Amino acid sequence: MIPKSELIFVYEGYWGDKIFVFSSSEEKAVKAVKRCHAYGKPEEGYEYRLGAHWAIDDETEGWRIVPREVEIQHIEGKVYGSFANDMPIHLYWECPLCHSKTGEDISADITFPHLVWCEHYTNPSLDESYFLVHLSEEDGEKLKGT
């Protein structure tokens, strides 16, 4: 049975006051920052990059990982595709607060429950929310390639 909600720490990757990535562990958040489109030295053709240095405190410019305790809801998701058949896998889930439906490509190294974020485009009066997506046993077997 999926629990309804719980308090967890989410690790958010910031440049200035803008969040670019998030993860369920600090280590994964650092990796996500380094894979982020905005990470790297700005140069011709890559003007959107902000930098590759880390802030040494809250006042200096650079990337920061900020832990934040949040209450998350557990929700069910659905996967389509098959790693065993060399097809891309897509995870779909619905936000229980604003009812927007979201899909994302997932890689073979994904673990569940999987942390996701909704900005509530369909209801901007809501604060952004994190959720942990669980899969049915059948969908879990799809990911294993059986």
C-alpha cells in the first residue's frame, strides 16, 4: 500500500535564486547540476550557460545545493515502452492537486519511488509541489524487461 504523505528532504540546485534541478539526495543533485543545460562556462554558442563554479556561501555567485524539508504525497504513475525491446520509456503521472498530466523520458538507472515536481500551470494559485511516484507491480516488471 502506498503511504499518503510524509516529510522528506529534497535537494534543490540553484544558481542565484532560480532553481534548476532537484533530487532526493545531495549527491544526485550535484550530478543533476553538472548535467544541466545551464552548467558550464558561457562561450560562443553557449551563452545560456551560467558558470561551472560553486558558491562558497549564500552571498557569492555560483551553484548551490540547498536541502529543504517538504511534505510530499505519494502517487501512482504509469510507464510506456520497454527497455528490453530497446524502446524509450516514458513515465506518466497526474498531479492530485491541479490535475495536470505530465510525462517524462526515463533512463534505465531510474529508481522508484521517483521524485517529481509540479509547478501547477493549470492552477497558479497553488505553491509548487513535490511527489513520489510509485509504479504498479506490472509496470515495475516492464522496467526489468521481463
